[in-house]
Amino acid sequence: TFLKRKLTNHQLLSCYHLFNSQSAANFSVPGSGKTSVVLTYYEKLRLENKVNAIFLIGPKNCYYSWKNEFIETLGRDPKLNILDKKFSERVNIYKNPVKSEIYACHFSTNSNDLDFIKIFSSNNNFLLVIDEAHNIKKIGGKWSMAALELSKMSNYKVVLTGTPMPQQHKDFYNYLDFLYGDNEILSAKDKAEIDILVEKKNLIQASTLLREKISPFYVRVTKNDLNLSKQVFNKPKLIKMNPIEEKIHDAIITKIKNYPIKKYHENKELIKKIRRARILRLRQNCSYVKNLITAIPNDIKEGDENLTDGIANLISSYDERETPAKIEYLKNFIIPIVKKNKKILIWSSHLKTIDLIKKHLILENINLEIITGKTELKKRDDIKIKFNDKNSNLDVIVANPQACSESISLHKACHNAVYYDQNYNTAEFIQSMDRIHRVGGSTTEDVHYDFLQYENSVDEEVYKRVFEKADRQMRVIEEENIMFDLNYNEDDIDDLYKGLKI
């Protein structure tokens, strides 16, 4: 009765679990409405005089999302107070009575100000929330230790992450220690037993033991539970490189090809690093040649005959000589979509590329905004609100996954995403897909994803690798219980190198 916005059935079940647990984890998929569940719990506790505010620790992207969800769920302004400001201003807040219903800070701020925040907490009754909690999974990490220490100051705690799939079993330890502390849901003996099983490669046994211990203490909603519209992954658009792009790509390929592989085992780690750098440069080139402007001089100093001053000059003067073939394709692809009054989210991992896309699309009279790590939080929120308004004239957002893949909802008016390029971070990729496929907007119209790739380039190999990993992760995430990815391995750069058509 105290909610402005009605909860869905799966959100009600999550609330019921939280009401009965007092402190719990929610590992539901991104876009399922975890924030609304926690706010409902907060309101119940507040009305029972058990808490007087939320203390939120998370990535900076999430702050304004919490404010907006608070208004939509509870019908009032929480007067969000962001603590990532001057130290003197923060200390002044810690010393005074609460004036807001949400105090938000980054993991690093919590770590740096821990003693002050503990005093602040002792003078108040906070619902303590860790959003995107995979940031505290590292055993003994600075952020993790600070969160665990602060957890002692509150009786009501929530851990949230939509990407809980561990790369190792111990990734879950901190979540439970944060929530239940001395109650030891996982005792030192349990952890030792699990670690020994893992060491002996008895991974299924270790997983079974861990699940038995933790299953009552978390709730999960899978993507299938949400009954959302279909995600349509269109076949990648294969594009032929323009001459200069191709010439530079071939020069970098030749450099890798000529590396003395027979000495691989003598210099295994060094060679891996070098190859990783070459693959990065191929990716930079396939996004926008001028991304290489800082990398190439170092190669020249190394005296490499394949990357000569001629290539360096082609890179430095690239804009006067050529426009990337991808840019021309992108314009021709998105203009008809925009003319149908449909909004588009464009992803790129490279800042120079994002600026280039902006420059060319503005020339086509397309109204757009960019979101990168440099974009101020308030500006990001303003862009998000405008983009989510179906009647606004904001047609396109160009964003990089590092700044925009977590905690930003862009689904209310957008059903089209274009990946101009991709990086290897599969968790970021899954998160980025979910920006436009979420509860509260993605129920009727299908969501379309398109990928731009250069023919016979590293683009095709990266896409294939990321999708293999994403498919494996999504199968794991969709299981009724959290399963463990027993076949997880780091990206094998050598395999990627072998996949290139050279």
C-alpha cells in the first residue's frame, strides 16, 4: 500500500525473501528490478522505525539510478547525498544528523573514510547496500576489507549483483561474510574443505558443498523469469577495409607472423604480453586508425622494419587521407532507423572512435550525446532521462562499455544497439546488452543488436570469442541454481592469433 509503483510477481517473491532474511543477497539478472525490491524493503524497515536511511556503496553510475528508482517506487525525493566530494565536505556530513534518505559513495571512498563512516553509522540506523557487489569479491582486497569492517555497524544489509558467476569458488566468501559476519554461514572449516576440493580438482563436489551452504541466503531471478521481449542478434555486417586501414592492419599482422615462435617456451610470459599488445593494436586499427597514434612511436624505437616512418605518417595524417569504411557504413545503417523515430545506442571501447562517430553523425543532423568516463554523473543522468523519453529529440547515445555497461537503464524508448567494435570483457558485454532489455520497457517490442566488423580482421575473432564466453555465462546464469563455470580460462591470445587469416 505504501508503493507508488506496483511490483511484479518475481519482485514480490524477492521482497518476501528479504523480509524474512533481514540481510540477504540478490543475484537476479540485470534489468530485473533489484533496486525496487531493496527500496520496498527499506520502506518497510523505515515505517517500523528500524532504519532511517540507506547507505549505498557502489560504482558511480548507480547513484542517480537509485534516486530515480526511489522517486518512481516510493513517490518522494530521497535527497540523494553523494559522498564522493572534498574530504572536508564529507567529514562535515559524517558529523551531522542525516538529512537524506540515500547516502552514496564509491568503494574507494568507503575504504578511505572507513573510520569516519563507522562513526556515522554508529549514530544512525542504516540499511547498508552494496550494489554491483562483484567489486568486493577479492579476498583481502582493500575495498573488500573496508566493506566487511563496515558491515559490523548495521543489522540490515543487502548485497546486489547481476553477474555473480564466479571464476573461482571463493568469490562468494566475502558476500556471506559481509551479510552475516560472526554467524559464519561459511565457517573457516567449510572454506578450507571447499578450497581443498578445488585444489584436488573435485570441482563438482566443491560446488555442491558451497551451494548447500549458501542457497537459503540469496534469491535469483533469471532472464527467462522476466517474460521480456525477444533479443534479436543480427548477423554481423562484414565491411571491407579502406586502403590505408588495410595496409596498417597487414603491417601489424606481418609483425606478429614474423615473431620467432620457436623461442616461445623460453620467453612464454614475455611473448604473451607482446602478442596481447599486437592484438590490441589490431583492434585499435579496426576501430579507428588514429587510435594507434600513441602506440606506433614505441614500435619505431624498437627498430621494427615492418612499421616504418611511412606507416607512422599514414596514421598521424589519417583524417586528411581517408574516412574509415565503418563510419560510412554506420551512417547509411542508422539514418533510416532514426528517420523512423527510433532511438539507437552505439557502443565503442575507444574514446577517439567515439569522438569520430560524434563528429560524423552531427554532420548528418543526428541529435546525439556521448557517455564516457569523462561524462559527469549529473550529465549522464540527464542524458539517460532524455533518451528514455520517447518524445524527446535525442536520437542516439554513443557510449563506451567501461562507463555505461553497469547501473544505467536505457530501455524505455530504445530497442536498437550497434556495436561499432568490441573488447574482450564478456561481463561488460552482457551488461551492455541489458541496458536496453529490462523490466519496465522491454515487454512488447523485440530488441535488435547489430555488429560492425571488418572482413578478415581481428573483429571477427573477438566477436566469436566473446560470444562463446557470453553464451557459456548466460547458460550458467539461467540455471535454477548458481552453477560454476568449471571450464573457465583466461583469454588465450595464442588461440586468437591462430584464428587470424594470415
